[in-house]
Amino acid sequence: MGKKLFIKTYGCQMNVYDSARMADLLAPLGYGLTEDQSDADMVILNTCHIREKAADKTFSELGRLRAQRHERQQAGKDTIIAVAGCVAQAEGAEIMRRVPDIDIVLGPQTYHRLPEMVARATRARAQKLMQPSAFGGERKFGAGILDTDFPPESKFDFLPETTTEGSTAFLAIQEGCDKFCTFCVVPYTRGAEFSRPVAQIAAEARHLVARGAREITLLGQNVNAYHGEGPDGATWSLARLVRYLADEVPDLLRIRYTTSHPRDMDDALIAAHGELPQLMPFLHLPVQSGSDRILAEMNRQHTADHFRRIVDRLRKARPDLALSSDFIVGFPGESDADHRATLRLIEEIGFAQSFSFKYSARPGTPAAMLEKQVPVAVMDARLQEMQALLESQLMAFNRATVGKRVPVLFERAGKRPGQLTGKSPWLQPVHANLSADCLGREIEIEITELGHYSLGGQPTDHQPAAGHAVFDQPERAIA
């Protein structure tokens, strides 16, 4: 019988991609994915260090996992426990100190070495369990594997072909960050910016499409800073890569990319949004604040007006473009005036989706050492005000879609019998009553229902030919 692998993924889409690739790497060792953590032969926590108390949550989860492992051992079974991702990178030594019986701690740049680590951990645990314990229960021997190096080789050169199937897929093209925003740990946990070669990306995209993908999201910490080697030996930009994939990967209906930085939105990429039907009219472009003073303290390297001009150019190139963004509330020294400047920016631009968070100090970042930390109660009040505004914009955007005809790529079965769920070009969840053979197809849907965060509708009589997208974008509305 095969072994069971459970992966708990926190954080960004890059972590989702990394988790899928770790599963691919362990498949030849006999590991198949399970949704039952309590009965897994190996558990990986793929962690994120962005959110508040990320390390504390990891240690809490490790406590539960160790208790589960002890219960399995009473039944003659065992569990390998691993911590991966950015908490592992930033807190690896501390994890090993506080949890001496953990088996593997590995950073984001070393998971291509995971099969070797698992083989070593399996041998070590077998030897350990054969030895009687004078204290009863589980022996503690502190022989775990710690690998949080930044190796000279690229992990992407050692990954097998993905076994993932489905109509949508993630594809990592860039990793790391050279921006050094003062609140962010990514440059320290993911390293310097690195871009994969175009040929490698195109080969993976073709493989994903052959396995059923019709939409691919290109991933990177600063994805629009992509600068990979092209087939001609020249350095290619993201715009040139997207055009190449649109032209050279048949049956790839949709292309998205995330996450972007305003500083790297160049003319060629903006033009691509207006010229490529495969490039979806939805862009996640984090701004973080509408106050120039706070943006400077954050080392964002752009101003609020610079962001406004980028949005104006994008909407001129692609009038049906919808935007998403990130906002941090309560950055050290943020005043009421700074907060109001951010609210004005939100009101002026209008966002179809957004993510907003209270500032939380990340150890080792410059902002953590700044004075004038904003009181939690003030942050709470500001966040509620901001989220109410953002929520009203989301609902207004979705409300404007009712009565429109939009192409929906259906991805999975819905919650009700006979229902499928998919995404509009603007990343809105859409439900419709369709047969299972419509999975993986883009179907024109007339939107008739407005849910809290999703839409419902029925297929129209007219359906576009394969590969053709009909964009009937709702007018941008701000409540």
C-alpha cells in the first residue's frame, strides 16, 4: 500500500505551487496525497511568514502534530513531520531548538532536495523506533534535518513534470525580491530576484495544458520584474514572455500573473493588456497606502500619483480592466491624514477585490524598529472603515455584472447537485447548472443572480468558438 502525505499550505499562491511540486517530488517514493491529517505517514506544514504571529501558529500546529504522531505510534504506525516555507527559512534554528524531535525543516529554495531528506528521516526514525525508550512513549533524539541554504543551483532545474490536473494551474516564473520594502520579510526568506528561462516555462506550460489546464497564472514575488533568458539568448520581459505563451501554447485560453509591483509596470506590459485576448482583464497591483509620506517610509519607490497614472494608462489600454490591491493599515507613524489619503485613493480608483491588513511587525525588518507604532485600537477602527469601503466596491462591481453575458471557465463541481463552479475573466466565482462534460470549457453565461461573493447564471444560446473569449465587462461601479 502507498504512503499517505498531508500538506497544509499557508499564505500565497507561490506556496500553493510549492506544495504541489513537493507532492510531485514525493510521488516516486510512494506518497499519495490525503485529506486526513491524522492518518498521514508524512505531514508537511508549508508556512508563510507574512501574517502576524506566524511562527507562534506554526509551533502550535507542531504541538498538535506531535500528539497525533504519538497516537499513531501506539497503533504501530509512524509519521514524519516537516516544516517548509518562509517560517522554516526565517525560524529554522529556533524550530529545531524548540521541537527537537522534528524530522525536517527546509526553506523555499531547497525543496528539490526533499526526497533525499525524507529517505534520511525515514532511516533515522526506523532506527529510533527500534530502540527501547527508558522513559516510555516517544524518544527524543534531536537528529532532525535542517536545510535552509540558498543553494547555487536552481530548484526548478531538478523538479519532475507536474502530476497536477485541472482546468486552472499555477506556474512559477520568478522568485525572490530586490525591493526591500521596510515591512516585508520576502527578500530574507525567498532571496534575491531570480527568473526562470523562457524555454523552461514554455515547456511546463505545454505540459500543464496537455493535462487539461486552460488557464495558467504566472507566479512570482515580483512577477512583472521578470527578466528571464529567451530562446534567442536575450533577456526577455514579462510582456514578451506573455506574448510568446499566447502565440506558442495552443489551447491556452487564459493567462494571468501575480503579484506585481507598480514600479515594474512598463509600457510593453501595459500594451499587452490591450492587445492580447488571452491576458485576462484583471490585475492585482498592490499599492499598500495612499499617503506619499507612508509610501516613502515603506520604501515602496513610487508615489500615490504614480500609481494613479499607471491605472489610467492600463484602463486606457484595456477599458474593461478590473483591479485588486493590497493595503496595510496602521504602518508605524500613520496619522489620520495618512489614513484618509488612502481612503481617497480607494474611492478614486475603485477596486473589484482587495486585501487589507493591520500592520504587524516582522522581526528583522526595518519597520519593526520604527518608533510611533500605531495603537491596536486605532488600527482596528481604521481597518473596519477601510474594509467597509472595499466591501461596498466589491459588491457594486458584482452587482453591475447581473444581466451581462460573460465567458466563464468552469473548474469544478459546485455545492449543489448538477451545478458547476468557474471563474469570470475578472476572477468572480460563477455557478451554473451544467453537465460534468462542461468542466474545463469556457461557456458564455448570462448572469442572473448576485450572491455575497459569487454570481449565478445560465448558459446562453450563443456559445463562442473554442479559444474565443467574449468580454462584456460590467461598467466599473463604486458604491
